[in-house]
Amino acid sequence: MQKILKTQFFTTLIFPFIALILTFSWFREGFIYGGGDVGLQTYNPQRIFEISKYIWWEATAPGVAVPQALIALPFNFAFSILQSAGFTPLMLQATFFFLILSSMGVGMYILLQFIYKDLPKKYAIFGGLFYLFNPYMMIQVWHRFVHSTFFLVAALPFLVIFWLKWVRGGKLFWLLIFLITNLLALYAFGTIAYIATLWLLLALISLPEVIFPSQQFRITKKIIFRFLLGFLFWVLTNVWWLLPLFNISPGLLSQQHTNEETITSLINISRQAILPYSLQMINPFYLFYQQDFGAGYLNIVIRLIPWLFVSIVFVGFIRAIKTKDLSQWPFIYLIVVLLSKAASSPFGFVYIFGMEHFFSLGVFRNPFEKIGVLLPLINTVLFVIGLYFLGEFLSKKWNKKISLFLISVTVLTIISFCWPMFAGKIFGKIEKAEYVKVPPAYLEVDNWIKSDLKNDKEIGKILHLPLTRGEAITYNWGYGYSGLESSALFFTSLPSISHGFNIQRIDDTLTAFYLSFNKLDDDKILRFLQDFNVKYIVLHKDVKWQDSDVFDPAQTEEVLNKLRFLKLSFKAGDLVIYKISADYQRPRLYLSDDIKLVYPPSSASLWPWKLSEKEILLTPQDEQVLSNVNIQNKISRSQIATKEVLIFPKSQFIYNESSSSALLNVINNLLQNPQMVNTWLSPLIETNNILRQNGEIEAENLNNRIIASTKKLLKITQSLISSKEINKEELKNYKKGIYEIFSSNLSQSRLLLYIGRNSVSTIFQLHLALLNVLSQTFTAENYLKENAVFLHQKLIENNLISKNWNTQNQFSQTQEVKVFNFEVVDDGSYEIFLTLPDEKNIDQEKIKKIKIIIDSKENKLGILRDDQLIQLGSDYFSKGDHQIIVTEYYKDLINEDIFLRKNNPNNLSDETGNKILEMNRISPVLYTGKLHITKPTFLIFSEAYNKGWQLNVFNKDKNFIFEQLLANLYANAYFIHQTGDFDFKLEFIPQRFVNYGSWIALISYLSLIIYVIRRGKK
Amino acid sequence: MIKKLLLRIFLSVLSIFVFWYLESGLMIKNGDELIKSIIFGATLFIATLAQYRKYLFLFSFFLLGFMITFYLFWQMTWADRLGSLGFGILVITTSSYILRLLKNGFVEKL
């Protein structure tokens, strides 16, 4: 036995040896790899560990909830120990890659011997090699550089072995080992879809245990019970990250993708996953279109190589069906290939149907990546079965030596397809590797800030300029860097405001913040810096700013050098540090009752900032406005003087309002010449080709519906005119068509990106005009009227016409109008303002021509107030929805806003004795302290707004949880309306899920361990 | 016997609609989907006749072989057509062995 073990051990050493060679080849130049959407994962694991311990990422200021990062904790913990032991980033990354590569080879070797008992060792070795070197591993795993995939492919063979041992034998020991392996590979679930991928595989390998051949009910019951128990323990031991993830992520996902975008991605990805590619496990985008590995892969001989393994896989496929205990693998193969090739033929519509109807399936919008990761494993199993069969066949035909020689040559040929892996050309492009060398200046600056903070304990944030609002940045470093913005990793002592979050409200506010550095305006810049709790500014002169959303750092430097409250404190390399003088810094938590109310919550733009000086911009949330006691009234009753109420449009749109005569002309023409319909609809008809080409299946369907409904309505009209009788069935169908068009959220449809709102609006104005004319002519036909009313309502709801639209409209000719929709939260008289662009000469005469219509009532223009605004007049607005229409617009102003303002004349707040007596930052998710409140006020917390932040104010007698509002368009404010001396606790509540979940996981692990140990002793 | 045959024909015709739905949601874009669905329906019919199944396997591998040829010469539309047809036939044919697999756990003879 010992001998066998020894031999096995030495055989498996082949794979660490190969991994070692590869690692040396990859790191021979002495640089780490990084960039893309992964960034620099192994650059500073200690820092990542510190950050990701909490689901609130304070370090990426102004803060964001990142529950999915919890899964990286075990990895970062292990690597932070190595870092403490003196491992450099290069050694860390090399060690990491070595471990992954070794696990892949060893795991597959053991798995093959486990599932195919008679398999000779050499074939298991061939299998391990094939698992390491196949097109999927080369392109989708290593080249794509997605770390979660590294972990999954390394752990899968082990997970399959331990799971099958558990399901077959029912020994809890194997379940425990499975769970521990899962814990080690937890990083894999950084891609949420991999949870489903893993369980899909486990289900696929468990099911045949019951049905191939079908077992007695007793055995079936046992296996189902083990599966469910295994799943239950998996959930219990992972609940510490599952709970916060599923509590927070659905909200985040819905802010980032729509069903329509998901389907468009799916269709486009499916074109790259058609069977000729997915059978070979090739992603043509990187291999052929971008030619990341060189033009050599276009050569016909090279392209023939993968078909060698595909052919052997099909030999294995037939052999496996005919072999007991292996017959499940062909079925698993078929299912995995069908799922991986996405919506391409055959049977691909299932995906489109699923994603149209189930939003959460959006995580699988790239099935070749998310499910295709199982392809190498399944292919390897069938490949080895086929290879063994061929080997035996050749042995019988010739002899063993020739057979082994031919088999070895075949395997080597197949492996040679992945030559960039051996040559160390796997990351980046063949001509330029994705090397990263972080300039030493970054460390120097980080150390300087650390030393400076020794004398100054006040917490604050570091603002990095230029400030991108995307998530990626490009630097002009020695070897360049283009990928995830990683300042939070480089600057370890304070949170970094350095990039956007793909969350519109925060990104818009950051844009306003960044744009303030475009112009030398001390007060405005200071206001932003204070509101964002900034203490240092780091100017990065090494940013490749051309072709990005930032401007020249030299320009910013000029502004920074002139600001009175900034001191140039340190320079290193291309980095310059400015420190804000202590007198001007504002703490993260402060009290204020100097406020302006801004509506609605989504109105993040530059204007609220431009219109305020030092006041806090407060925005009540929808539910607070809609509740019986409006929060604005509550604030007024508490004697907090609101200086102003600013109401921005909740939506706005531009369209061409057709004149009645123009519409009637078109109708007459179309009725007289029915063949003209196609010409009139040609912009839509021609767009269909582009939509199909771009995979915009939803937009194409919608476009077809609009074309069909227009033709149908004209047909109905023609038959009505000729027969004087209405075809109610046709009209019903027309209404059904219109209902379908508007049930698919037309105003947000991607179709509008192609044909524009205007075209759609014009078509439906024609529908409306036609229906109105017909209903006036055939007055007895209520159907016509009903249809007209229905369509009119839908067009208004979808921002395609104004509320003011009617066939007898006031315009003698077609003209462009801009419509602003407002939601007024409180009755009163409001001034109406039109904003002006910053750097344009405004022609006063043209401005005078502008007309506005407020809820169907035309208003006169006011006077130019200053260089920023035009006051258009004032009016009384009742609580509710209102519409302001601007006509005869001066073109230069087309992108400008209209807003409402209510001024409160007695707006001077009395001096108060409100104070924060003490404030302690216990952790990034918990702040405590003491308050002294003499008059109702607001506590402002300069971290990004999140409903998870809860303020609990208490003393011996009472405990209050105060209402939370949006402050300064991104942060948190709490309305403290009780007076007295209090303790307070400001806590990010979702972190509790992690704490409770950790206990549950710990107890689950311990109970399993105790059971296994006791069972072992017996 | 005739009853069985009629039932097979009926099921195969019905399956054409199922395959058509799985292909394109019962929509016709370029006719491919309907032709493929009819072929898949015919495959299902033949796959119920045990003695012809192995020819279906051969036919599907033959189509996949053609797919490779077209792929090598960058005729991707045809490669995809033939590949998806061949793979679809493979899926249907393999699935027709499920009853035997349920009984024995493997297939002695294709």
C-alpha cells in the first residue's frame, strides 16, 4: 500500500514540476501582471484583507457596499501572512499561480483515476496535461485573467471527487472535506454565477447515481437525502457571505443592467459561442478577431489542431455510453455544451426566453464564460476515455510501444496549440505583455501621508486628481497600466476618492466635484472638499488623460497651486501632495441646520451645487415625501429654517411636435398612396438590419411592432373609408399591438438609441391624429375614442408627447419642444429658472423669443438675472405633477435645465448650542460618540448614502432611530428632532449579517467536525 | 403496428413545433430554423426505430466533419449550420438511449 502511495505521490509530482517551469517562464522578466477588470489582486493582500473584512468599503471613498468581496477573505488572509513573512508582490503572484496550476493538474489526475478505475496512470497524466493545456484554459482562464475562474478550475476536480464520495458512501467525513475544499476555493464565487455553475455540475454528477441504472427507491431516497443534506450544509457554512450578498446585490445589479441590455449581450456573445467554436472551447474574439496571440492562429494547419482533441472526445463519447459507470459523462457533455453555446443554434431560444422573463438569469449573460468553465473538465474525461480506447486499439493492431508513441505525439500536438502558455506570452498581447511596475513614488507618498498623520489624528479622505468617474484608469508607467483604478491599494492610511462606481447618483456627484477644478473658484472648490471630508489631494501627473473622461493634470495643477486653503506638501516622481489647512477641514460627522431642500433624489447634477454656498443640500427620499406627514413639513415644524427649496425635473425630453396641418397632409398622402407607407416608415425598416447585426433582438421586435401597428391602423382607416364600417376585430388587434409596444417600456428601450425619440414620437402623433379624426367622423364608434385615449395616455407616460398635445394644437408649423416634468412636494409660489451654459455668448434677442407653457398655460419671459440663470417668471404650483414646455428654443440652450425655486425670506437660523461632544470611529462600519442637542438639527455623515447606515441616539431613558435623508446629493443626513444629551451609535447594519452568518458557519463546521471525530473513534 | 407507427409520426410532427420553439420561439428569420426543426423531427422519428439509430450517429458525425471543413475555410455560416444540425441530431439520438441506460446503466450495442 505504502509503495502504491509512494508511486502515486511521485507521479503527481509531475504537475507541480510543470507548474514550476511555467511559473518561471511567466515571471522570468521579474514583473507582476495586472490590469483589466482585475487590477492588482496580489499587489497588497494585507490591504485588501483589511478592506474586505467589512462589507462597507470605506477605503474606496465615498464608500460602497461590496458584499461579494467577503469571499476573497480566506485567500487574502493566507496571502497577507506570506506578505508579512516578506513575500514581494512578484513572489506572491508567482506562488499563487504555481498553486493554481499544480492543483489543476493533480486534481484532474486524481479525478480520472477515481472515476475510471481501470485507467492506466499514463492516461491519467495525459488527462492532467490536457486539463492544464487546452484552448479554454489558455484563453478563457489565463488570458482573461479572471481570478475567480482560476480558483474554480483548480478546485473543480477535487470538489467532484469529494462530492461523489459523499453521495455514494454517505460518510460525513467526505462532506466535511468537500466543504473545506469549497472554503479554500471560496474566491471562485466572486463571480456569483459560479454558485449556480457548481451546483449544476454537482446535480449532473449526482443524478446518474440514481438513474443510470435506475435504483431501488430506498437507494434513491438515500442519495436524494445526501444531496439535500450536502446542499444544506453548504448553505449553512457559506451563509456568512451569502446573506449579505443576496441582501445587497439584487439592488446593485438592477442599477447596472436592464433585461434588454442583458439579451443584447447574450445575442452578441452567442455569435462567438457557435458550435464550431464552442466544441473546440475557443473564444474567437481573443484568438481570431483581436489576435491577442498573434496572426499564427489564423493558419489553417494550426486551426486544425483542436479538432484532433474534439475527434478523440467523440470517440470517448461513444465509448463512455457503452461502458458501465461512465455512461453519464456523454450526457453531462451534451448538457454542458448546449448550455455553454448560449443562444446559438441548436435549441438556443431557451436562453432568450429565460432572460426575457427572469431578471436574475442576467448573471448568465455570458454562458460560455459562466457555464463553459465546466467544458475543460468534461472534455478531459471524455478525451481520456477516447485516448485510452485508441491506445488499446493501436496496441492490438501494432504493439504497445508504437501505440504509446503515437498517443504521446498526439497529446503533445494538442498541447502545442497552447504554446503561448509555455512561452510566457499568455497575459496581454503577444507583442506586449501586461507587465506592471508600480513606480516607487507611490510607496514614498503613502509613507509620507502615514508619517504626517502621526501628528494629525483627524480622519479624512484623499482625493485623487484627475478623478475618473469610470472604474478604470491608464497610467504612463514604465510598462504602462490600464485597468481597475487601484489607489485604495496604494494609499493605505486613508480612504481614497479616486473613481466612479457605476451608480449614477454617486458618479454624477463626483463629476460635479471634479468639474469644480476646471475653474478657479476658491469657495466652490472648498465647499466640495469639505463636503467630501477631504484632507489630502494627490495629483497624478502620470495619468494618460487623453481619450478618457479626465482633463490635463497640468491644468488642474495650475488651479491647485492658487488655492488659498491648500499647501503643496510633498512631491515624489509624478505625484504631488496638497494638504488642506487644518482650519478648512471638515470632519466626517458634523451637525448643521443650514439647509436647502433639493428634489428629486435622482437630480444629481452640477446645478444644486452651483446654486448653494455653504448650505447642506438635503434630499428627502420618495417614501418620506409620499408619507402622510411630509418630511418637509416636519422640518418646518421643528423650526429649522429651510433657506430654499429647489425642485429639478424628474424627467425631461425633446421632441418635434407636428402641426395639425402637417399631420393631416401625411395622412392624406398615405391614404391616397398606400405604397408610400414603406417609404414613410423607411427609417424604421432600414434600422432593422442594423439592429439584427448588433444583436438587439428586443429592439428589433419592438421596431417590427411599431411598423406593423402603423400599417394596421392605415389599413383599418382605408377599409373604414371605403366600407363606412369599422372592423372591430382589427381594431382590437391594433389595440393589442399598441399594448404590447408600451408594455415593453418603450421610453427606456434601446431602440431609441438607434432611431431616436423623435421618429417614434412623430409616428405615434400620426396614430393619434388619425384616431382622433376617425373618432370625430364616426362618432358612434366608441372603440375609436377608447383607442385614442389609451394611446394618448401611453405616449404621455413614455415621454413621447407633452400633456398639452392635441390635434388642434397651437403650432402653425412643426417645431421642436422641450418638456420638463416636475413633482412638486409642497403647495406654494415658485420662481421658474432656466440655466445658462458657462462659456457661451447668449444672444439676448433669441432668448426673448423663448416661450414656456406651464400646465397648458402660456407664460411670459422674465429678465436675465445673472450670468448663470434666466428667471422665466413665477407661478403657484399645487402639490403633485406639473409640466413645463419650452418652445422656440434657442439651440445653444437645448441642453440646459429648468428648475423651480421657493425662497424662504425668514431664513436665518438662530445660533444653537448643538455639538458633537465626542466621536469615535470604532471600525469602518461603526461610529460612536456623544451629542449635545439644544435645537432640532441634522447630523451629516460624509459617507455615500446607503439605507444600511442607521443612527441610534439614546440616553438612560430613551432610544431614538432618526430618519435618514440624502445629504449633498451623495451622503447621509439624520434628522435629529429631540433635544438633550445623548450617546449615539452609527452603524452599517448589513454587517450584522456577516457576524450572525459567521457564527452559523462556525457552528455548522464544528458540529460536522465533532460528529466525524466521534464517529471515527467508534 | 400501424397504430404505433401513426403515434410515432404524430409525436414526430408535434416535436417539430417543440424544436421550432427551442430554435427561434416559433419565429421565422431566414428559414433555417424551420428546416432544422423538420430535420430534428425526422431524427426523432428515426431514433425511435432502434435498428437505425447508429446511422443517425454516423450522420451527425458526418455533418460535424463537414462543419470542420467549412470552418477551416472560414465559411462560418455554413460551419454553424452543419455543426448545429449535427449536434442537434447527436443530442436527440443520444437521448433516445435513455430507456436502455435506465435499465442497464450502459448501452451494450449502439
